[in-house]
Amino acid sequence: MSCTECWGYLMAAKLSLWRWSALDIKGNPQSGISFAVGKIEIMTLLCSKALFPVRIQRARAYESKPRHMDHRIHFLQQLSALLKAGISLPDALVLLGQQHASPLWQAVMQQITLRLNEGEPFSAIIQSWPELFPPLFVALSRTGEMTGKLDLCFTHLSEQQEQQRTLQRTVSKALRYPLLTLCMALAVTLGMLLFVLPTFADIYQAFNTPLPAVTRILMSVSAWLSQHLYILAFTGLTAVILVVWPARKAWHRFTQYLLQRAPVMNRLYESLMRSQIFMMLALTQQSGVNILQGLQLVKEALPDTSHWRQVIGQLLEDVTQGITLGEAMRQHGCFTPLCYQLVTTGEQSGALDTMLEKLADWHRENTQLQASQLTQLMEPLLMVITGLITGLLVLAMYLPIFGLGEAMGAG
């Protein structure tokens, strides 16, 4: 069975990542990491290499998307540098696999090297790992193989991925601060309603004094929360599972809906998506990919839950029917006049890649500016909200004390 046929069998089965240690014929220790269905397959593999298994254990194969992107950028940068230095692709992958920190990427590069030696093209091999290598990566790798400029395509890809990572981190940082502050305010409020206010309520009831309306309302809320604490805990746990669980398309749709409808967030989200779209289109044009294939790659790279996927799909249909890209953008309200004006100018002058790159840079800077402005706007607003909540709770707890003093004085 060839390496290609063996890999096809493994992909059809439930594949796991295994780390192993073994001894060769001379008693020298050997170690490595490989994909296999189970321990028996690893033992068979080691025996075929005249190695005696000493230890075989399952390795962690799951990585978060940010970690995937970090490793992918590191992989592209180093691979491009090695190829420019004149090192062949299989030798470069061997070098990278030996020094990579991620067990998953080590095993992937080992498999890519084996299948390259079998004669498979690099662009066809990496399709086996769509989570690590998105469609844009595959298409540009195929273009690099056809033109003989694989190192240049990897350089363009690493730059695009790095810019996208920086932009996503900027937006995430701008959104993370207000969310974290609101969560802390909510936690403090729940703590006071569940543990502090009931103590004050017992004291007030012992003196049988009339309570202000705000205190009675908060005491009612506190009593309801105490009675339904298990329901609240279950709801919170469900929300955490929805956020953490990898298969969460419904949650993605909900968050996408909120980002597209929120008064301030929607502008930031739309600017971010336009920046990523023009960044990918500019990259495909610079690498020699035609505009139809470039639009298809951008469509496949966008999340299924994003309305921008449908927008790019409509652009692809319009361009296929003979409409220019600039005119097709003009017919959609998702693109600003600057977008279709520069695209039209690029099409007429033959410098579409340059205009797309300028649009990507402009939207990236605009997104960073909006993220900074959002943070500056949210800071005083969150301070006001937190102050109002804290002030209301303190007022509700201590306002009856004045009435309690009067009652004690009258007694």
C-alpha cells in the first residue's frame, strides 16, 4: 500500500495523534509523533522500521483557532525563508518539523514530507487539513507550483495572515474590555443581591419598619434569585458551553446577528470584514489568480454565518455574467463609494491589485481607528453604568437605616 492510499484509509477512520518512544537495533533511543487509528497501528509502524516500542501515548491534537493562526504564520515565514535560501521543499519541511513546538504541526509536516516523496503536489496534500490550511492557502500554493514562485506566494500569505491577526486582535481587545467590565459589574451585583442584601433584610424585618420602594423592589429581586439559583447556574453553564464548545454554529449565528445589529459594533464589524475581503482579493491578484477564482476563494474563507458570504457569492455571479467588479459592487449597499470607485479605476488602468491593496490598507487603518474610538467611548460609559448600579444597591441597603433610627428613637 502506498503512502497516499494509507493516508486515505487513515482519514476515513478515526484518526488520533500519538507520541512514541522506541529503541533501535543498537539500543539507541528514538522518539517521534505520528497519526494513527490506535496503538496497534503505531506498533506496526515502529516494527516496520526495526524499532522496539517502549512507550506509546496519545498526544493532544486540538488547538484553538488563534493558535492555528500563530503556528501558520510562523510556518509560512520560516518555509519561505528556507525556500529562498535554496533548500528543497521536503528538506525544509523536515527542518521545520524537527524544531516546531506543536505536536500536531510536527506530525502534519511529517505526513506532508512522506506524501511529497510519493510524488503528490504540495497543494493537494494540504487539503487533508482544512482547519490548518484554508482554501486561500491551497489555491495560492497551487499557483506558486505552476509559476515556480512558491516562496513568493508563501511570503504574501504570511504578510496577509499577520495583518489579519493584528487587526483581529485590535478588534478583540476593543470588545473584550467592555464585556469584561460588564461581567464584573454583573458578578458584584449578583453577589450583593444573593449574600449581602438578605442580611440587611433580616435586620429590617426584625424591627418591622416600613421600607422605601427601591429597597422593597431589590429585596423581591433578591428573594427571586435565591429561589431560582439553580436555574441561573444552569443557564450560565449552558452559555459557557456554547462559547467554548468547538461545534457552535448556532452561537456563531447569534453573535454575528448581534454584531451586525448593535448600534456601535456594526460599523466596526463591517469595516473589519471589508478590510479582510480586500486584503484577500489583493493577495490573489498579486499571486496571479484571476478575479473569478479570487472571489470564490474569498467566499470560501468567510464564515458560513456571515452575511458577507452571500454578498461575495452575488458578486461572483455578477462578474461571471460579464459585469465588472466595480459595477457589481456599486449595486450592493455593503460597499462604500470609495470601494467601487477605486476598483473601477483599477480595472480601467490595469492596476487592480494595487487599488485592492490600497482599499485593504485604508479599511485596516479605519478599523483600528474605530476600535480605539470605541474603547475611549466605552470607558466613561461603563464607569457611569457601574457607578449607577453600585449607588442603587448602596442606597437600597442603607436608606432604611434612617427610618430604623427614627423607629428606635420613638420606641
